[in-house]
Amino acid sequence: MERLEFELPSARPAAAGGAPVVVGVVASGNLEILVERAEAPDRCRFAVSTSAHGFGPVWRAVLEDFAARRAVAGLAFSVNDAGATPAVVGLRLEQAAEEFLGAAP
Amino acid sequence: MSRAGPPRARRSYREATARRRLAGVLDAGSFEERLGPADRVTSPHLAALDLPVAFDDGVVVGSGRLGGRRVLAASQEGAFLGGGVGEVHGAKLCGILAAALRERPAAVLLLLDTGGVRLQEANAGLVAVSEVMRGVLAARAAGIPVVALIGGGWGCFGGMGIVARCCDTIAMSEEGRLGLSGPDVIEETKGVEELDAADRGLVWRTYGGKHRYLLGEADRLVEDDLDAFRAAAIALASVPRPIGIEALSREHDLLARRLAAHGAATDAAAIWRDLVGATFEELPLLEADEFLRAVGGARLEAR
């Protein structure tokens, strides 16, 4: 397993969000994402554990895009990945943010 | 109660995740998870093998309400390692059954979707499955009904197949299969002449809900629909099946009759023909309610 950590700038979400939520399942080509509150008011934390080694730059690109597009500061995303493609990762991140914060803005 | 508007769309039980199944079967919004993903109780064995872990180790456990009554429940995630029972996963199942002895819920629901023991942690998993069996029987002995729901993509196999049959009652869909050795295992060990695992018709009529219902092993046959499973769970949760020497004698009597009447059958279809008559060939195509009407009382039952 390869472990990657990122702390990226993002905007503040309108709603604070409540109890931790998990979306997705650890299955081939899929991943699970756990969303929790974190302290940093202007940044977002990502902790990725992935079975596909050597894709750090791709993860960074997908996560930077997500953090810039969605207001997710103050949240921590923990990922267990079993080889999901960047598109699947992007959709799961959207789903995770939506379920944690409520309906999409 | 009649409702206006178009008929309600079915929500597939089989296609739902373990969490969505629980949300659909229990009273809306009533589920409270224990040892949830944020607790991160994950498998040390998978970590040692450098394999991906799941934050809930592939099983969701907790409490909720079912038709207004308090129940405990566990739901296996078949998509994570085939719903395989590892050490943590098994301990969560044991824990919820042990909690039932202390908290005395109206029932315990086990939403099973599993190939059996998780091969990556075989010994710990085997021990865990035997402890789950003991947990089920302890809850039953305390008068708490344990209801198994089987309708996931993996069905219910291996040691967990035995666990299902240790429960008071079983509700399953045709697609939800129940057995000990699965079709692939049998083909692998005994050859394709013994069982062709790619023949879905053969697999479903051998392991599927309709056959298990006709053999008297499943108590309810339901459509692949969350509301249908919920209705069956509500009904079965209030039907405890006390175990004692008399009940076991009746069960043994049923098995003896079954062996005497159908022991020579080489295909489930032959048993269906013997039980139901000439219309047996139509049975695989029928919806659950049509099937139940067509079968009537023609099933094996302990008496």
C-alpha cells in the first residue's frame, strides 16, 4: 500500500456538516471515503491509502481540482483505495462532500 | 391502505450497499451504528499482507427500530472481499449478538452477503465464524429471535451458510443463494460434470431462494426489493422458533423424510416436479408472489 497525505487550500463550506459519513466500498476499481471535521479553517486534509503505487501526481491533480471547485475547508477526507480511476475518485469525492454537507450548492 | 399515483418503483436489495440495505429494512432514520468507520477498527491481517482495508472491516453493526420495535442488526458488505469474515468482522458480529443478551432487543437481524471465511485471515476467520454460531444459539436460547436476510450478490456460503441455518428464520430472494460449498468450489474440486458453475439456471435452482423455500429451509421467499425484505423482517421478528429436543426431533424427521423421498434426485428440478407436479417447469419464471400461489402448501416443512 502507498500512503499519501495532502493539505490543500479550499473555501469555507456554507454548512458545517455533522457526524462522519462514509461513501463507496473498497472493491476492485472502487474506493471508500470517510469525511470528518478537522481544525484548519482554510484548508482541507486528505489521507490516501492506495493499492496502486506511483500515482501521487495524479492524486494531487484530482484532489487539487476538487478542493478548488468545492468549498471543503475544515474537512478531512480519509481514503481507502483499491485502484479506482481518477474519474471514479472525482465522483466519490463529490458524493462524499454532498452527503457530509447536505445538498450540492 | 390505498395510495394514489403510479406504482412504487422497486428498490433492489441486491444492488444496494450494506448500509443502504440497513437503512431500507429498518424504520427510516432509526439506525445507530456501533464501531462505525470513524472508529477505524480495521483488519490487522490485511494490513500485514499490505492489502487495502475497509474502515468498517466490511460489516455494519448497530441498533435501530423495526416496525417500532427496538432491534439489533448487522449487515455484511459483499463488495468488500466477498463479504468474507475476518477477525474484526467476526468480532463485530459476535459483539452484536452478545449485546443482544444484555439489551434484550425484540430481535436480531443478520443481513448476510458472504462467501464465508475471509481467506486472507483463514484461521482467525474460522474461529470467528464458530463464535458467531455460538452467539446466534445463545441469543435464541435467551428467547431473542435471530432473523437472517439473504439477497445479496454473494448469497450466503461456507460457515456463514451454517450460521444462517442456525438462525430462527430465513427470508431470501430467488437471487440470494444459500449453501455450504458454492458452485465454483464444487466445480473446481469435483469437475464440471458434477456442477457447471456457469449454468446460472442450474445454480439458482440448486442454491436459490425458491429451492430453499421448497425444501423448508427458507421461511419466506421475497422479491429482490428493500420493502419486501423489510416486510418479511417485520413478520419474522415476532416469530421465535424455540430450540429444544422436540424441535430438533421434528427437524431430524423432516430431513429423514426428505432423504427418503428425494435422495435419488440428481437435479433440484426433479424435487420440484415431485413436490409441485407438472407445472414445475414454470416455477423459475414466476415472481415471488406468483410462485407462492403456484406452490401453495407443496413444500417440505417440519411437523
